[in-house]
Amino acid sequence: MATIKDVAKLAGVAISTASYALNGSSKISGETKKKVEEAAKTLNYKKNGLASDLKRTKTNTIALILTDLSGPFYSELIKGVQDVTTANGYDLIACSSIGGSKSTAAKFLTEKRVDGAIILAHNISDEIALEAAKHNFPIVVLDRHLESESIYQVEVDNVHGGYLATEYLIKRGHKEIAYVSGPSNSHDNILRFQGYMEALEDNHIPYQPKWKIVSDFTRSGGYRATKLLIAQNDLPEAIFYANDEMAIGGMQAFKEKGIQVPDDISMIGFDDIQLAEYVHPPLTTIQQPKYEAGSLAVHLIFQVLGGEKINHHYKLTTDLIERKSVRVIQPSSSTQG
Amino acid sequence: MATIKDVAKLAGVAISTASYALNGSSKISGETKKKVEEAAKTLNYKKNGLASDLKRTKTNTIALILTDLSGPFYSELIKGVQDVTTANGYDLIACSSIGGSKSTAAKFLTEKRVDGAIILAHNISDEIALEAAKHNFPIVVLDRHLESESIYQVEVDNVHGGYLATEYLIKRGHKEIAYVSGPSNSHDNILRFQGYMEALEDNHIPYQPKWKIVSDFTRSGGYRATKLLIAQNDLPEAIFYANDEMAIGGMQAFKEKGIQVPDDISMIGFDDIQLAEYVHPPLTTIQQPKYEAGSLAVHLIFQVLGGEKINHHYKLTTDLIERKSVRVIQPSSSTQG
DNA sequence: GTGAAAGCGCTAACAA
DNA sequence: TTGTTAGCGCTTTCAC
């Protein structure tokens, strides 16, 4: 483990000179520079990044906090984050928030190991985020509402998305529309449900509590919720799943029971994950501008780091992607099932 | 930014005492400990992880180097890595090797920012890995052969997998079998091709160069390679794609031309990615023990970190997953082995 | 253009 | 049990 000291000694210069030479300062003569570089090479010197960062009180890296490194997550979003991070000459690391306050995420958030962070991890508490956000440590949250001087939020218009999905179902003649919900403490979920309620109301369709099934955003959760709906022996005409993963789990449940989508029941998801277009039938869903969300998030961080004063809230729009999982119900003799 | 100095001062104790108290040393009296903790709380003190790591010359985190954070990659593998890393009380960060020697990956590999690393990133050079691997900085590579004191490799039996795939096709009556290759410098690809050749030879089927198409492991690469095959106007009976992504691209190409899989042509992939069972028809492919590979990789790192002497090579077996993309060709005149 | 020296914030001998 | 102190390896004034 050669240090800069060793390099300086071998090159016969002072430590500071070695440092300047290695970092490409213009005040070092070509000859000295060469000497130092050679010494570094023969000693196989590699700088200690921690020491360097500590001294400079700057890490040049930003963290992306994810629920779980092994996914599923939005690769488009990560791409957006990655692209603008590297474009700005910064490094990006991803870490998981599994383990809550003892997680890697918490460690990187609080211990000054990065210059800023983006949170997309419902399993990390508001408290941790709030505590970590301090002056000059910007955090942007993609999955919650949080008010703090150094916290910025970019969100997708979930209410509108929920409205869009529900309205689409209604316009195609569905009246009995179930909502398979995400975790009830999920911010996204609450907003999507709100959109569902608003669309129902605007179309004078009464909300029926029996058609709200609480699940957990996972594929197996969607599967179980759907089984439950089937077991009730009173299927709705359509189901709005609060995310695609659950919808795909639901498809599986229907397939097992020989219930055809969309002929026997319509379904719609939310997210437009990659799989959505490959399942059978291809899933109609709500698309979020994921790449934009990701790139905007980092962009905001760099603005704050650069000393700009910026807004704390950003909202992006959603679109409906029409595929094959919803049928049209003829309005003639409207009594089904 | 309160430091431990401020905490010590407020608590009226020495810096070392504060440090001990905060780190839960048993030699500190309960009373002192409480005083220190209170001071820390009122100052909103958070330790500087860099300083701590620098002093201890240990980071307690290991890095997972991936080609691209935004995938596609093997989530099962990451799960394996993640599970055993956290089980050992270590932190895990993922970083991308986009950018080669200027990438985040290179930075974390060389600048002593982590205690060990796992490389699954064909776009990072052997040189970087070799340079980074030094005594007490273990690296395990999952995607190449590399000999060095501190480099360990776990690989999947690609030759056997390639053999299995090809043999399966042959046993179902196919003789004209194309190989859509990954990049020719890919280690995995070379081995899979070797398995293909061996199976051909063992079954007395001559290898025909016209049926090796070089592509690049991407979906669009597979699409293009397949288009090329179609344009040749002389389709084989079956195609062995060196990975699933390319096979899925190939399916798309066939679909556009109205060529039915498997009725008009059989295909088989390699990897068993998540999508494989969802495409139409579901893709028969070779499954790798990804979770095991990931968990074994970290396990090895911890053994080395713990001072154990271990083997440098590990090989895991592959299995064939039978789905619907291969038809059986009736043995008109020839008999099966 | 180069060198001496002062820390960045922390841990851990060692001394008291 | 607590305090003093010497660094971890680096960057960066400031003097020459």
C-alpha cells in the first residue's frame, strides 16, 4: 500500500509537489511531473479516495436509494439518473434500504459519504430522510411528500393517472370496477386511489367498499388479492390494479381458474413496466415518464449543489398505454353476470 | 456540521471518551455515556463515515460492479449477493462500469473505498481488475477468467449449457442448427459455442460456418442477426441463441415476417431471464444457478477477508428449462440415438 | 516551481 | 474509567 509519501520520497520531492503533479496542477514543471509519475507507477501507487474526500469535504458522488437492489424497479428511471450524473462528471452508486435505519442506505444518507441522494424506496422512513437532509446535502424524493429546506420532490401525477385508468374502463362500458390497492401507507397508492374515486364520482358510479382489496404492490400480492376476489364468487367487470406487478399476478390467478382476460374480465395496471407488453394479453396500463423523473431528480441535485435556489415541487404527467387487457362492453342490455 | 470535538466539548469530556461512548465501548460509565449521547443529540451530530473508515482502514462495504445500473441484469444473482452481504453485517453498493477506466466502478475498485468487489461487467477491462486486486482486496469475477493472487472466479458451466441446448435440439430431430453468437471476445460466448460444437461433433453433424452469426447479446442485435438469417433465404431448422435477450429479439423478427415459432423454426436461448417465460411462445432455454453464483461470490470474499485460504475457481452447473419454442421433427428416414 | 506544515474528523494506543 | 496524543492519507495555503 504505497502512499503519496512513498511516491514523494522515491521521486525525491516534497509531498505537496507529488500531490500537485499527480493531480495535474499547472504549476509543476514537466520534468518533475514525469519523475513523480514514474515513481507512482513503480510503486503501483493508487490514491486513497477516502482520505482525499475527507480532506476536500466533497465526494463527487451521489447515491440512489432503492428499496431493493435486486429489483423490480424502473430501469428507465435509473437510466435517467445515470445519464445526467455521469454527464456532470459525478459518480453514482446505488444502495438498498433493506434494514431501515441500519441499512446501507441510511449509512450513506447520514455519514457524509455522498454529496446528495435520490430516494425511491418506500421502505425507508421519513425520519431518516429528514434527519439526513441538511444544508448543502440535497435529497430528492420520488416516492413521498416531505417538507424540508433541503428536500425536493418530483412526483408523477398519480391522481390523474388513476383517473385516466378508471375513466378508460368506464368509457368502455364498465361500471363494476374493483381497485386492487397497494400498501395503504403508500403515498403513490393513496393518490391513485383518489383518482379512481374521482373518476367514479364524475361518472355517477357509486363506490363500493367490497371492491377495494388491499394488497402490497408485489406480484404474489396481486395473485392473492385476485384469488380472494374470485373466491367471493361475484367478480366485477373490471379491475384496476394499483401497479403492473400486481396485475401480472392477477393474470396468473385468472389463468389458473380458466377465466379469460379480457373476455371474462377487463384489467388495467399502472407503471408500464417492461413486462407489461409481453404478458398475455398485453396489459393496458398507465405510463409514467420515468426517464424524465430520473434525470430531473439529479438535475435538481446539481442545481442545489451549484448554489441555485429552486422550487421544491415538481409534478410530471402520466399517459394511458392502450393494449389488449380491456374489452368493450356493449351498452345495449347492460346486465352482465 | 457538528464534529465529535463539539460533542466532547458540550458533554465536557475528552474526544476519545466521546468516541468510545458513541461507539458503545464497555469502558465508559453509564452516566458519561448518557451525557455524550445527549450532547450528540442536541448538536444533531452525525459521524463522518469517511474519517472513520480512513482511520480504521476498513470500510465494511463491498461493491458490486455491473455493466449498467439500469439493467438488464440478473436480479436473482443480485439477491444472492445482497442476502449474504447483509447477513454478514456488511454494506453493499452497486456501481456501473460505464466509462471504463473513468467509471465509478474503476474509482471504487482502485481507491480503497470498499473492502472487496464482485465484478459482473464485461465492459470493464481485465487490466483494471488486475491492478485493483491486491493482497487483502479480494475480487471475484463472474464473467471472465483471470489469474491473480486476489482474484477468484465463479463461473457457470457454459460449455455444458451450450452442449445441453444443442443436444436437446438434435434429439428432437434438428440437424441444421444455427448459432447466434454473442460478442466474439465474450468469454461466456466462446464457451457456449464450444458446447455447441461438441454436441454437433458427438452427433456427427458437420459444422457449417454459414450458420454462425455474430451478434452482441442485445435484443436488437438478435433481431438484426435473425433478419440477416431470414434474408439469406435459407433458414436452418433451429437456432441456438447465445442468450435470451437475442432470442427475444429474434422472435420479434420472425413475427414480423409471419414465420411461426416453433412450427416453422425452433429456437432456444441461454440464461433463463425473467421475460423468457412470458414471451410467445415461452422460450426454452438454459438456466444458470444465479442466486447461488451471487451468494457464493460474496461468501468467498468474506472468507478471504477472514484470512482463509481458498480455491480460486468454482464452477456451477446449468439446467435446461423446457418450454414451447422447440418443435419435434419426425424422424422420416433416420433413427434417433 | 517547490517545500513545510496545518489540518479534514475520526480511532486507538497509551498514560493517568 | 477517562484524557492525551499520534496518526489514517490526502489537499492546500503560504512562504521561499
